[in-house]
Amino acid sequence: MGKDICFDSARNLAKAIQNRELSVREVMEAHLAQIQRVNPKVNAIVSLNEELSLKEAVKADEMLDAGKPAGPFHGLPIAIKDTHNAVGFPATSGSLIYRDNYPSVDDLIVERLRKAGAIVIGKTNVPEFAAGSHTFNKLFGATKNPYDLSKSAGGSSGGAAAAVASGMIPFADGSDMGGSLRNPASFNNVVGLRTSPGRIPLSRTALYSPLAVQGPITRNVDDAFFMLSVIAGPDGQSPLSIEEPGSKFLEPVQLDIKGLRIAYSADFGGLLPVEPEVRSNLEEQVKVFEDLGCIVEEACPDLTEADEVFQVLRAWEFELSYSEIFERFREMIKPSVIWNIEKGRSLSGPDVGKAERLRALLYNRMAEFFNQYDALILPVSQVTAFDVNIEYPKEINGVRMENYIDWMRSCYYISAAGNPAVSIPSGFTADGLPIGLQIVGRHRADFEVLRIGRAFEQVTGYGKRRPSIAIEQTI
């Protein structure tokens, strides 16, 4: 029964709780038991508070017994990404500097989750300052891939993706600047959506920058719609806030995608090196879209400027965000973060101005491309999950990666353009490692991107394959 609960969908669990088919306590105890059994192997959830979680579960059941109104996520357990503030839990950002940082106010995404009835049970592990797409830090250690414990779970939402894949929580929040929702989703065989800037409003230092966004990590697309119905929607604290309400994502989903024009490229128009198994996997999915009645063509927008746009604006934001701690705690910060901050400090005004001009050019070129196509299909990552003991892949197909984010171009090129993109499970390597497919849509077309992903998911079913350590019985 516990395994059935842990791998049921968030939407089904919420309905079972509301209909009193399951108590909140039953759901909580099943997930806590799964955490106790699997998390020591994977290290996805940190700062867990079991006692508080069970108390909150009892209160949630008492509310239902008393006939009080319940939110759509009533009683569902969730662990919050450790870069996001959740009252009662440390927000460490994977750094020794912040190990005792207890926020007094929830971030907006956490506030919305709690208001909908979700119970926060702990945090999910991240790389230090969410820097890089491999989850490891000196405070909690590395998060391992549940499909192969010798491999990376990706990042920076690596703990979130590994926890959802392993049945420790039904869904999770994440964030994405250069691929932090999509890469871990790809490595862990789950769904991760990089939302459009403003879909989930952010209150941050660089209010007008659309590089970093928040979004859902789920085991299926239906739960991504369900989660967005709560965490999406306008808010006055963000000038980029999209006015469309979260309820948009509860609308009926038309799964017939016949006639859609789909472009695809395995190597971004020849710009990027891609591992052979990743390339062949993407090319196999072309047939799926053709069978669904889509008009599929090999094509890719010119993304030449995306590298400079992302590298410059990321460095500018790192310096802006971490300048103070850099001055006080430099010796406690990992070298790759120091490199990114120093790169930001070396920028001139004209450097940043040029990056913004190129971003506008990139945006307009993408808009023209999507006048011809309904979606663009790409690899999520240029590589499959790599050795958990290295910081990042040093080369791809013989091409040297110059720094810790170079291997993430297949994601961060899309971040630079500002389009929504979802990672959908699309199969496995010969060694059993998950591979994800990246579906990119028009500006602010989050619903359409998920709709296409759900049609693909329905006929392929790759996301139904669970990691063996999460389903094997304890002896």
C-alpha cells in the first residue's frame, strides 16, 4: 500500500484525501517511510522534520473531520528547494555560510503551496548557491542518481528531481537559470518545466531580468498542470508578472496534436557537440511526432548570440547577488562560484549593454521562427548522467568544456531566449540511464508546451519506469 501511495500521482492523492479514501496521516507516513528507506542512498532531502510533518498531517485530518474548507493540495507532502525560503526550515543554498539561516517569511511559491494545503516536510538538496547542474556541496554532500548511484542527479534542482523520481514526495518546486529544472528532470526520468519569466512571479534583486525562473518537477505532465494551477498567477511584487491566472492550467487539455508543425535539431543547427546516444534518442522521437500526425522538419533558429547573452548576464547577476558574501567569506565559496562572480566584476557597462542588445535580437529571431513552427524539439542535455564524483563533464565528443557551465548550453541557450521549455522522459541508454526530450514553445506558451508534452507522454510512457532502489522491498 505504501508503494502505491508513493508512486500515485499528486492529483490522485489529493482527490483520495478530499474524498476521505486516504487520510493525510496515511499519505504522510508512507512518504516518510520511503524517505527513511531510500534517502540514505540518494541524499535528495535535507533538513527533514518528521515530527513536525506528522503533527501537520494530524491537523490536516482534523480540518477535514471538522468540515473545514481544504485547498487543492491539502495534506500533500512537499520538500522545498533549499534556495527557497520556507519558515521553520533553514535556507542554506547548499553553503556552510548559510547553514543557520532561518527565514522569517516564506517565498511566494512556498506561500502559495502552503495556502493550497501542502505540508512542508524539509528541503531538497542543491549545489552551492545553485551554481552548476550537478548537486553537491560541503554542507550536505552529493545527491546521487536513483537510476545509478554512481551518477549525478543533475542540478541545481537535483535533490527535487531525485526525490520525486524515488517516490519520496509526489511533486517538487524548482528553479531554472541555465537548465536547473530541465537537466535534473532529464537525468531522473521526471518532468521539469522552465516556465516563462513572470509565470511564477519572483521578488529578487534583478527584478527586470528574465534569466532565472521557478517551476514544477513532477512524475507526469498532468501533475505539472495541477501544480501550476496553484503556483502560477500574477503578483504585484514582480514587474514581469503575467496576468493570466493559475486556473488556466486546470482547463481541459486537447491531446490531438495532429497538424502541428514541429521543428527538431539534435545539435542546435551544428552549434553543439552531443553524445551519440543523446542524438540517436532524439532522432527516434521524430517518428513519434510523425505518428501523432505532426508535420516534422529538421530546422533550428540561429542561436549564435545565445552564448554571449547568457554568459554575460549570468555573471552580472552573480556579482549582483553574491558580492557581499564574496567580500566576507571568499575562502568558504567554491572556485566555480568565485570564477562567476569575478567574471561579473570584470564586465564593463558596454559589455552588459551589448548582451542586452543581442538578447533583443535573439528574442525577435525566435519569434520569427515560431511564426513558422508550433514547437522546437531539442536534447535537454548534450550528455547523459555523468560520474557523481566529478564537478562537470570536461569534454563532449572530444570538444573541451572551458568552464563548469559550458556543457549546459543545450539548456541555457533557451534560457537566454526566454522561451518556455519542458523536459519530458524520452527513453534510456543501453546502461539504463534516463534521457529527456526538450520541447520549446512560443513566448509565454507554457500551456501549449505542456499539452504537446502530454500527447508525447501518453503514447510513449517512458516516465512510468521507476528506479529499482525505490520500488524494491526491504528484506
